[in-house]
Amino acid sequence: MTDHELLLEAIRQTQMLGKRSALATIVNVSGSAYRREGTKMLIDEDANLTGVISGGCLESDVAEVAMSVIETGTPVLKTYDLGEDVVWGLGLGCPGTVKIFIEPVRP
């Protein structure tokens, strides 16, 4: 099964169970990053994740933002500057900037 098919199946399953969810999509990459534009991740109201949008460094923060999106129904465009070692303190190895659009999934 492709990543796209897995994501669609996760959306279908989430909706069948009556759970709310949000979809995070990389909409812009400037410089170096692990994933490219169009990469998606689904986050449900129980914080279950389907898909990967980075090398593991952004998923938890994106999931936290997604919880707010699920609660409010208001989409968010979040920018991550992966070159900011002072903020992240991780030395991630991809000094690019990634913009992620996080939106509620509607039935």
C-alpha cells in the first residue's frame, strides 16, 4: 500500500469511528529538509499519527498544533526554521525552513 493509500484509509477509519482529525501538509520548503511539499500526516483526536512529515523532529509539535485545530476548527499555517539551533537545540542536520498547513478533516 502506498503512503497516499494508507493516509486515505486512516481518514476513512477515523471517520467511521466518529473521531475528529486534522491533516498536516507541507506546503513550502526552503533550503534543506527531510520531506518535500505535498507530504501529509493525519492526526486524530487521540493523537494517533499516520504518515511522517520530517525525520521525527516536527511530528510532536505538529500534533500539538493539530489538537488545537481539531478543537477550534480553525486551520493554522505553521513555520518551522530548522536552522535555529538555539530554539531547537537538536542540531537537526537540515537547516531549511518548512511551512506546514494544518487543517481540520471534515466529513
